[in-house]
Amino acid sequence: GEFFIKCSLVLLAVEFSVISKFGLEAILVAWLGSPLVLITGYLIGTRLFKMEKGIALLVAVGSTWCGASAISATGAVIGASGSDMSLSISVVAFFTVIFTFVQAYIAIGVGMPHDVAGAWIGGSVDQTGNVIASAAIISDEAAEVAGIVKMVLNSGLGILATVISIWWQTTQNQDD
């Protein structure tokens, strides 16, 4: 149900001609950029900040993919405790509120092209409503592009959970 609500929010803000115009770029941002940032975030969490693997993964996936939805899906896959998932959701939600406004004004401040700003926001701000709100500060074009990138990103949550599940089980078996 939540997936369809997110798609509806995005489609309300998107003209379908924009999908054909920015679809390939959205896939590149969502399917190349986000996994790289997810891996980097996990490695920074576990190696630099010495976080437990589970909570580092939850924060990284929530920060780079779909916020609370990704944390919930990943938490179920890795068997995370409710307190770890709640903490991760709280941290990600806190920064989402900040970056909803900060990223839009950074994009405006540096004179970023609206389509590029939309792709950046769509790939990095969590929660679909926040993505649209953030990009709409810049322009309608930025909101449309951000919505497309976020929709492409959201559509891969099942694949992400499957990949994480396989990876997690493999690494846990090696640790035992």
C-alpha cells in the first residue's frame, strides 16, 4: 500500500513526457549512485565510527535508499531489534527534515541547473514527500526530475532487500 501512495504522490507532480526525457538519468542516479553511497556509508560506519554492523547497515540503507521503508525492510531481513530500527529511523528522519531545506538552498546558491538539482535531491533526500517538497523550492522542473529519480529508487527496494539478505547471510555464516 505504501509503495502505491508514494508512486501516486510522484505521478501527481510529474508530466509523463518528463519520464522519457529523464528516465535514463534517473536510473543512473538511482542504480549506480545510491548503491555506491550505501556501501561507502556502511564502511564509514563500521570502520571509521566502529558501529555495530547491523545498525551501520540500517543507517546507511535508510540514508541512501528510502528512509524508514528501507530501514524496515532491511531490519526484517537482517533480524535487527526494534530498538535498532527505531534509532535508525529517528536518525534518518532527523537529517531528512534538515536536508529537505538545506539541499534545495545549496542548489539555488551554487546556481545548479534545475534538472541536476532535481536528480541530486531525488537521489539523496529520504521520503518521497520530502523529495517533492525540497525540489519544489527550486522549480517545477526540479520537482519533476526529483520525483522520477525517487520513483526509480523506490521501485528497487525489493531488489535491494534481496541483495542485502543474500550478502548478510553469507557474511554471517563466514563470521560463525
